[in-house]
Amino acid sequence: MSCGKPHETDCSEVLAEVWLFLDHECDQGRRAKLEQHLDECSPCLEHYGLDEHLKTLLASKCGGEHAPDALKERLRAKIRKTVLERGGVPSPPPRN
């Protein structure tokens, strides 16, 4: 997706990383770039708003249980692989 306007961070990158942003799982520098884009781009902000509502709904219905770290890492690796296979956005470095 692209709103058609030039941005420092491309719309497709922002939307690919919106869940990392919502979950506070990206470093402060990346978070600032994503936040700046969301401030400038109403289509991405609207999409972010939908994802934010979905995350809130899921959190309220899933009882706040946390997934094991090993599962989270497997999911992140699979998402990175899928994004790269589809010619998507460069993935962030693995988290420690």
C-alpha cells in the first residue's frame, strides 16, 4: 500500500511493522520513524487505528496470557521469511 506521497519511511514498511510498533518490540530509533510516518500519513494512521483496536480486542478476550519466548521467536522468523519471499520489506535484526 502507498498513499502516493513521498515519505522517509515507505507506507509498505510501516504497515509491515505496525504490530512491532503496537507491541513496543522495535528499537527507539525505528519506533520514532514509524511514529513520524503515522503522524504524516492518514491512510497508514487509519490502518494503524484498526490494528490497534484489533489488538485491544484480542488482549481483552485472550486473558492476557503471554506466549513462550521460543514461540515468539519462531513466529518472528516465519514472518521475516514470508515477507522476504514476497519481496517485501527488509526485516529488522533478530531480538536477543
